[in-house]
Amino acid sequence: MSAAEADAEAGRRLAAGDEQGAIAVLRAGQTHQPHPVLATNLGRLVWRTGAVDEALELLEWATATAPDQAAGWVNLGDVRAAADDPRAEHAYRRAIGLVANPAEIHWSIAVDLLTRGQWRRAWPHYACRARHPRVRRRPSPYPPLAARRRPGGRILLWSHEGVGEDLRHVALLPRLLAEGFEIVLEVDPRLVPLFARSFPTVSVVPRTWPPQPAAADRAIVAHSALGDLPAWLGLEPADLPPAAPWLKADMAAVARLRRRYAALGPGPVVGLSWQSSGTPFAAAKSLGLARLAPLLAVEGVTFVDLQYGADEIGRATLAPALARRLHRDAAIDPATDLDGFAAQVAALDLVVSSSNTTVHMAGALGIPAWTMLHRGPPITPYWIGGIDASPWYPRMKVWRQNTPGDWATPLSAIMNHFKSWLLSLPGRPHI
């Protein structure tokens, strides 16, 4: 089988969902007839399975053999970035001149620099995401906020990312209000009640097409995506976090939920979430409920199920005795009722979760959150490598995998920390 045939066959197997079969075909082809395309594609795939050293060896060979092929450099940059290797930027820069539209590569450089805490250097690359082929932009008749030289006036801010990103970026609204801007905020309809309560001087409208009248006001002088605000403001990690939680849950609902959960048993109330969804890398970010069984076995704690979306298979993996200890509140749907979900999270003493919307909600509400991060794609710009905290959320602790798929490391650290946390509370529950 030629290199081209091996690559085509691997593509067919990938399309059929057979990743291991694709790896086997590429590995056999690379052994029989080494080729930079095979090495690049194989390197990308084995990296996703956790074979970092093999991926680096393949991609370094591919870029040395075919230095004019952008794919090899981009993939080498991705693997290095995920390994916190500062040479990732060099690999990305080698690829920039080899493609017609380097916006995606500039975005990769921005993410790498942001995760290394070099925000000032990241923002010029971050600005290129407007030309990223997968970034959705809202049509608008208004000039971009980035071109506005003076503060003040009515501006339209619109959401084009996920709920977690919106929960984080609205932290910057008070800063804009203090500079004299009047804000029309167009967001996912599920977020309107929560954001309207949290920012009473902001006109919060649901994202619709055609737009709501407030989002088409002739008095608007500029517009921006919410996600572009950090770059426009030139934020540094030292500028964060905000002085206080920026989201405000419905306190009457919070009080009702606290009474409801207190009736379930003594001790602290801890929310659990374990799964991500809605992205190609959701599986890599999800650890599965069964891995949280040792945590659920700890006595003297009331556990609340915060997982959004259907995961009945995951819940069924728990032993019946543990399943009974994870209370699911049928009155709240975390996927559709985000205002109710905010009240639920605000009623808790602690949230333990993989990286998903839940931890951003907890962080924005000022609720202590312990976040488990995967290693590997996608590399996200809001976690800084090498630190056990988030610059955005002052009450969040972060634990990371050592290698892709290694949930044992963060879970072990969380178990040890959880025991210490419990012993620091009144009553000292038995562990």
C-alpha cells in the first residue's frame, strides 16, 4: 500500500469512527514507506490517545523532512503547547508563511501565549480570530468597537461563543460602564434573566434574528463580540479577577434550595459535575461519573447532581448505595433553566467538576469550585499552565492531568484536599 493509499484508508476509517483502525493503517504505512503526511496524521492521532513522546518524534521527523508543509508545523505546535513547551510558538510561526489564511495559526499562537500568562504578546494574534474560518461573526451595520478612540456612547455587545465564555466575559461589563458606555447586551435567551438581574443598568436582550429592537437601535455607535473585549482592553492577568462576584442569583430561590438541601442531611452540600458536551473534544474533557465514586463514598456530606444533559448510562454505573447519595433536583434543568441553575449553584458550599459550564457558573457567582482539567486538545485560553488557580475566578482551584486521559492524578489530589477541607469544617465528619 502506497503512502497515498494508506492515508486515504485511514481517512475512511476515521470517518467511520474507527480511530484505532486509522492509527494502525497509518503506523503500518509509515513503517513500510515513511512519508511526512503519514507521520503528521499519525502524530496527531496518537497524541490524542496520550502517546505524547511518539507524537513528538513523528512530527519532528515530518517537519525536518518536509519543512514546507504547514500541517506538520501546526500539529507540532499543538503537541508542544499541550505539553507546556515554549517552543510551540516557534513551530506555529514556521507555519504562518505556508498558508493563504494564517488566522487559525495566529489564534493558536494567541492561545499558547495566553495559557503561558503572556497576555500582552497574545492580543495582536488574538485579534486575528475575526478571520478564523470557524469563528461565527454577527452581521452588524455598526463600526467595530476596536476602532472607537474615545469612551462613551451606546454600544452593542453580542455573544458568539458558549455559555461558559459568556459567564466569564460579562465580568468586564462594570469596567465599560465605569468608562461611560451604555451597553446593549445580546445573549443566549437562557442567560437573559440572570444577566439582567446582575447588571441592572445594561439592556439585556435575547439573541434573535432579526435582532430585537434594542439591538438595532440607531443610537448604537459601535459593536463588539463579548469574547473580543479582553483583547480590546489589553488585559493582563494582574487586572483580574474582579473585586467581587459579578453574577447575582435569585436570592429567594437560593434560600429555598438551601433549606431543601439542608433537609437531605447534615454537613456541607457539594455539587458534582463530570461531563462536557457540544464540542468535538467533549469526551476528552469528561471523566465519567464512576470515577467520582470514592468522593461519593465520603460520609457526612450531601452531594447534589449538577450534570447538565442526559447521562443516564453514567449514572447507572454507580453502585445503588452511592447512587442514592447523589441527589438530583428534578425541579431544575441545568441545560435549559440557567437562572434556576445559578440559584442551585449559589446554594452550595463547594462545586467539584471537570471543565464545563458548571465551573464557570460557580466561579462567576463566587462559589468555591475545584476544577479538573484534561491535557490535550482543545487548548483553552482561560487556564494558565503551571498554576493551580484561575486568573478569572478567585475561589477556584485547578488540578490537571499529567498526560491525556490521566484522571487518576487530579482525582487523587482532590480526594486529599477534600479530606483536609472537611476536617477544617465544624463537626469534622468521619472519613
